[in-house]
Amino acid sequence: MRSFYRPKIDLQGFWKFKIDSENVGEKNEWGKGLESEDIIYVPASWNEQNPQWDQFSSIAWYQKDLFVSSYESKKAWIVFEGAGYITKLWINGEYVGTHEGSFTQFKFPIKLNTNEFNKIVVKIDNTPSPYNLPPAKDLNIAAFDFFNYGGIQRPVYIEFVDECHVEDITVYTKSNGHLKVEILPECNQKYSLRFKLVDKEGKVLLDEESSNEIYEKDVGNVTPWSPDNPYLYTLIVEIYVDENLKDSIYERIGFRDVEVKNGRIYLNGKPIFLKGFGRHEDFPILGKFMYGAVLVRDFYLMRKIGANSFRTSHYPYSNEHLDLADEMGFLVILEPPLCYSNISRVMSQEEIAKMFSDIKYFEKVKHTIKEMIRQHKNRPSVIMYSVMNEPPSDMYEVAEFIKKEVKFLKTLDSSRPVTFASHRSVRDLALEYVDIISLNYYHGWYTEWGDIDSGVRTVAMELEEIHKKFPEKPIIITEFGADAIYGLHSDPPQMWSEEYQSEMIRKYIEALRKNNYIVGFHIWNFADFRTPQNPGRTILNRKGIFTRDRQPKSAAKVVEELFKNKLSS
Ligand SMILES: Cc1cc(=O)oc2cc(O[C@@H]3O[C@H](C(=O)O)[C@@H](O)[C@H](O)[C@H]3O)ccc12
């Protein structure tokens, strides 16, 4: 939800910074102000801004001093689009609140002093823990294969609103022009609402008043949203008291339907085939902040190659990231920060069973999923949810957790299909709980290494077995790929060479595309990205078909040919 109307102070820029390795800041009342000469830029992860902070994954403090002249009778809140892992806030020495989780937006109501400087002090605790989402033991022993960047990593700003305002809206659309909007107003006075729908050319299609918090309308002849024509409308909701405008918010919406039937995924009544990538938010020096220009380059590269889709592996991406998916017509599988690929490095089997049976852990997961859906539910690009990545779901306790999680998610949003990315193949006990089966395969890399043909045969056999068991469910290959060091060549193709990566991707797609129950291929990964240090990684995971600075490896041409000529749309 965005607004052209609410006054806003962007807190992007240089902040005071102080490392607190011993966690003494709270005891010494650093919330009242920091003594430090260190400077940091927001938004961006702290790690690569100074080599001394690179391997630092503990506690650090930020401070911004802000002169506020006046903000009349408005309410103020501070919005963090993403910071963490644990964020604590003080304003002028007063503790305000705490938030857990790095990848979802949150806000705190705040009181600012006028005609003087206000001290905004933030404590970030990015200490890895097995109970974090996602779990880790330390910087290099994590259940996930991406670097544990920390800090205020996404935009942060102060927004001013009237006491009477729109707190949230939920939008449902259909490709035939049906529109339903649920409003959550916060207002102690008698109010009225106004709904406006404006098309791309600026033509006002609707302008209606209503006192009802549910607004439903057949708009009529709309242009549906699709990857070929990602047509967006602007929906504006205004709230009035005695004819006086109190708040105005907007959403960019698309009219589209998603359905799973007859073993396929349908968008606006037509079967779709997903061609794309698992991605990461990762860029040199910025860490987990994706600068808008980098996103634009990424999306043009994906478009050039013929991709139409990606998964937000392995956490919900930033607002700007998904704004661009809406604007440029990419189909998104939205995933919460639940990634368990290497969980056995972090905890024992008994500990895993205990964690997944723990009601407190489930409550934490529910809370994060709620935040993720609230933030991204109105996006036309989001066509399905992946509830987690690579859980050890050959264990009964984990499969039961997934069953509960899927059920919970559907109570929040039943309009989109649900999946999870499995790497347990035929041994997975949770495939029955999802609408679409998603499988990650690395035969030819982690197993049958050096022998792509044998790897592909194994995958083909396992797929047949899974399809026989669930003949009605569409299957997406959500991960497959091989590391390639840019500039390393080998004839014949050998592991880590550009040729091996190209061959692996080509052979997987050529062999498996014949199975008509497969409805998508996502290559792992779009670009190289930073990982924890371990003997299997050379600072980066090199499975990108682009380098970390977005230059193409040989595989990029191969993928373009496959996506454009060998796979249907
Ligand atoms: C050691 C290992 C074996 C295996 O068969 O699969 C596998 C998968 C792993 O994680 C997933 O794959 C990507 C990768 O390894 O390149 C990760 O980057 C991704 O986040 C994971 O979904 C890790 C290790 C193994």
C-alpha cells in the first residue's frame, strides 16, 4: 500500500554506527545516543561497507538525528521495509519496540519533538541462531546457502498520517473485470470512503463513494494482466470526514486469475509454463540491498533471455523488487524465510523433530507469514506461495508442520496455490499437502558428479515415480544447475567449467520437457551470490548464469535458446 498524499521523511543516508560485540549497549543506555565516529550508509547491509565489519554477525547500533519543525495534529510512524535480524528502536531515549525477522516490512508508531532534533537509535542483533528464520549456528554453519548479511538493509522512513486513515486494503480481481476491495479503516469519527480506478492512460474508470468497508464492482471490459501484457491499473482509496480528505492511498493492481486444474497452472484461463530462475538479493558492497538500477538490469536480462518467472528464494524480496515484477510481467513464487537445505549441519535429528513440533516455533512462523502476505497480497505478479525451501520432510514431524502451515496460509489467502521446494524427492512425506509439487534436483552435481547423463536419468526415473503417485499435480523443477567459474573452460565439459554448466542445463531441459506434467523450470541461479565459507564454495555460489556483477557466462546464450525455442510459453 502506497500513498501520494502522506508526508514522508526518507531516512536514507549516512547514519552514526557503533559495534556492540559484548552486548553492553542497553545496560549503558546507548538508546539515549551513541558515542562513535563510525559512519554507515542506509539502506545497505553493514558487512561490505568496511572490510572490518565483513565477518561481523552480532550486535550493532545506528543513530540518525532529525530536526522536525512541525507535524500538526498528525500521527507519525517509522516504517522499516526490512532490517534485522532483531531490530529494537529508541526515540529520544525512550524505548519504542522490537521486531524479529529481516525480510518483512514493519512499523512502529512514534512521538517526535517539534522544533528540535530527535534522536532515532536502532539496535540490530544479527546473531545467528538455530531458532532464527532461517536457522544458523554461526556465520559459516547455516541451514541456508547465502551470506548472513545484517543491518538496516531496506529503505526506512517516517510517515505522517491523520488519526483517521486507511490501515490496510486487500484487493481481489478477476480477468473478467471483477474487483473486490476490503478496507481496514482506522477512524473514530463518521467517515466515508471513495474508490477510484485509473487506467494506464490516466482515464478514470471508476469514481465512487461508499460507506461500506467492502467494495465490489464489475468494472467491465478490462485489459487482463499477463506476462505478455502486464497491464496495471491504479486503485486509489480515500477516506473523508465531513467532506474533508483525511487519507489517500493507492495500489497498482492487475486483473488476473490463477487456477490449478487438469495437472496444469492456468493464468486467465490459459495454461502457463514457468521459465526462469531462483534468485537472490545480493550485490557487491550493498549486500542484501538491491539498488533500483541493478533490479532494472536484472529484469531486462531475464526478459532478453526469455524468462517469465522467478521464485523469491529464500525470503520475501523487497517492495521495489516485486514492484518491478508487477510492472514488467514476471510470475512470482513468493517464499517466506524458511530455508532448511543444510539443517543437519545446525542441529541433530532429535532437535529438528523438537523444533518442528514446538508450538512457539509454529507461532513465530505464522507471524512471519502473516507479515509477508500483508505486504505482498495485492500483487498480480505473485501467483503462488512456496511455504519453505528444502525442509527435511522425509521426517513425520516436518511433514505435519508443512500440513499445518499450508492450512494456516490458506486461511489468510485462499486465492493462490501453494507449494514448497522439496529436495527429498520420492521420500518426501509432505507432497500430498500442496497444490503443486516443486522439486530441487542436483544429480550430476552433488551426486553422480562429473556424469550429467547419469544424473539426468536418475531425475527422470524419480519424476516418473512421483508423477505416478500424484498424477493430478503439476510439477515444477524449482532448482537445478551447476557451478561455473567465469572464464574457466574445459573440453570435454568438466565440473566448474562454463561448458559443464551449459551442458547440465541443456540436458536437464531437453530430457525432462517431454513430460507434460512438468509446468516449469527454474534454473539455480540467475546470478552468482555470496555464501557462508565452506570447502564447497569459492566465496560465491557460482551457479549463476550471470556473474555477481551481471556479466553473462556461456550458459546465458544456451538458456536463451532453450527458453525461446524449446519451451512453450
Ligand atoms: C550438499 C548438497 C547436496 C544436494 O543434493 O543438494 C544440496 C542442496 C543445497 O541447497 C540448495 O541448492 C543450492 C546449491 O547448493 O547451490 C543452494 O544455493 C540453495 O539455496 C538450496 O536450495 C545445498 C547442499 C546440497
